[in-house]
Amino acid sequence: MSSKHKLFEGAMILTAAGFISRIMGFFFRIFLSHAFGEENVGLYQLVFPVYSLCLALSTAGIQTAVSRMTAEKAALGKKNEARAILGTALSLTLLISIAEILFIQQNASFIAASFLGDERCADLLMIVSYALPCAAIHSCICGYYFGLQNTGLPALSQLIQQFVRIFSVLLLFAVTQNSGRTPSIHLAAAGITAGEFVSALFAAHSLTRLGSPVRTFFSKSLFRHLRELLSLSVPLTANRTIVTLLQSVEAASIPVCLKLYGLDASGALSLYGVLTGMALPCIQFPSAVTNSVGIVLMPAVSATSTAGNRSAVIRLLKKAVGSCFILGLSCCLFFLIFGRLIGTLLFHSETAGKFILTLAWICPFLYTNTALFSAINGYGKTGFTFLINTCGLLIRISSVFFAIPHFGIQGYLWGLLISQLAVSVLAFTVLFKHTSKE
């Protein structure tokens, strides 16, 4: 099968799974907003900057490295080496994630009060920390399958993770209500851990279907590829960690700066919950397509460029980037027409509708950036990805600290639009110059 057909098939599988998962998640967020209220949703969303930072340290760079290295080894017919790389990656990421659990368990109260600005997040942090080793296993194995350009298992595990997460929360919610107690937002955090645990079990079991027992991935040559893995994953992890840290500072500072604008603590947290728990997920819903394209594009570019087929790489890029941009324009028009209706009808929030209208303008750039970054990473130019992401984040953080206190949340939305435009221009420039030199 040609690279173009593999890209198309893989993207379709991931897109289908992504859409189903996002539809489930979309209605789940509606349930959360109705069951727990805007303030509790905001409290729940505050935990994700810390959780995302931990994932960036333990899985993000390693998953990408596994995917890229597996693609290269598979292209050269060295499948045993690809398996050894996966075993090394699993060992490394599990050690990191266990260390993260211990750190969070010891410092949850301090992190919640000092970094997140709300002591009520401490218990939520402790609950979601148990999901980290499971997410590490799931992430590495999915990266291995992405490198083989086999998207079936990652797609299925994504659906399993989402289903278990939602089902466990609904079950716990019903049991709590029937017992006469008031359900807490802690149930949503428990759902994250349950979903990651089951999906990790499924992913680990899938390795036995490759024709070799799991122990073959942890052979005596376990650490032979450690240097190669670290040489690629450490810069990726450092880049992703710094970017995620900046994102965490951005997210945690929004409620604080809203207070400077004049809102009380409850109002600031509620507005933050509407933005991050309702409006932004709605805007990001169609990105299931672009995320799928991005995931399969990176190893495809890596494998095709390794083979020296420049014309095939350019054709892949044109189709992937062009499709993402067209989708972004279509979604922009859709949200401009129906954004207000979506906010009031689904979330019972006029504020969410207003946010969706403003955020609609970022769709063409947001969706296209996914493909651009995947292509740049596929070429191994991860340093440019880091610099571009950092530039965009600095623009957004500046809007948090300088625009929100004067213009409210609208100032942040303007900064978000400017940052996405700047990132698109920079990423396209880097990719164009690199492909022109080949």
C-alpha cells in the first residue's frame, strides 16, 4: 500500500474514533455542567494544567520518539529493534510517572494553593495522579502502533478509554445519589483514572497479538537503544514540558486576572469553566479530523523522507495541510452562524454562545497548525516546533496579564486569535523553507 493510501486509511480510522469519542465527551461535558454547575466545572478544569504537565514530562516526547523511531526501523525491516525500543520506552516512562505520583501525593495541597490558587483542587490532584502510569503505558504502545502505521488499536483504545471514563462517572453519580449523598466533582476525576487504567490494560494485552509474548519486548537488549531514544525524546520532552508549563501558567492565571478585572472568586471560576469546559471543547470538536491527520502524518513524513522520496512528501503535505485549512474555514462559518444557538441550547449559557462566536475565527489556523507541526516533527526539526509554540504562548500569556485586567475575558480571546495567526505564519514559513532545500 502506498504512503498516500496508508495516510488516508489511518486518518479515516482515527477520525472515526475521534468523532465518536468527542461526541461522547461533548455530551458528557453537558452532563457535567448540568450536574455540578459552572463553578465546579471550572474547579475540575483547573486540575488539567498540572495533569497535562505531568503527561508532558512522562509521555509526550517519548511517545513521539517511539513513533518516529519505529517508523524508521520498520522501513528498514528491523522490527525486532522497534520492539526493543518500545520496551525501553515503557520502562523509562513508567519510572517517571511513578515519581510523579509520589511528588503529587506529597505536595498536592501546596500545588493547589500556590499554583492553582484554590485549595479545593488538592483532592482532585491526588485522584488523577493515579492515572499517570496507566497513561504512560497507553501512550507508548499507541506510539509504537502509530510508527507501524497501524491505527486500529490506538483508535479502539481511545474509544475504550472514553467509554469507561464516562460510564464510571455516570455509575458513581447514580450510586451516590441513590445513597442520599450529594455527588461531588471528584467523581469526574475518578473517571479519568478509571478510563486510563482500562485502556492501558487493553493496550498491553494487544502486544500479545503481534506474534510474540510481551516478555520479548523486555529482552536483554532493553537498554541498547536507550541512548538513541533519549537523544530524540529528551529535546521533545523538554520542548513539550516548557510549552505545557507555559500553558499551565496561562490557564491558572486566567481566574486570577479575572479577579483583577473586578469579578469575585466564584464569578471568575464560573467564567473560566464556561470558557475551558464548554466553549473551547466545542470549537475543538472538529479537530478530531486534524488530530488524526497529524498523528499519521508525522511517521509518514519520517518514513517517506527517509526513503528519499521528496515528491511523495510534498504531495502528502499539500493534501494534509490543504484539507485541514478547508475544514477550518468551513467550521469557522458554521460556528459563526450557529455558535450562539449551540451555547444556549446545549449548555444553557448565553456566555458560552458569545465565546463560541469569537473563537470561531481561530478555526482555520488552529486546525492547520496541527498538520504543520506534525510535518515539521516528521522531518526531525523539533526545535522549530518548540520556538513557534513558545512564541504563540507568550502572546497568549501577555493577553492574560495585560489584556484581561482591562478588557476582561474578551481581551484573552483577542490574544488567542492573534497567537494562532502568528503560529500559522511561522510554521508555514519553516516548512516551506525546509521542503524547498531538499
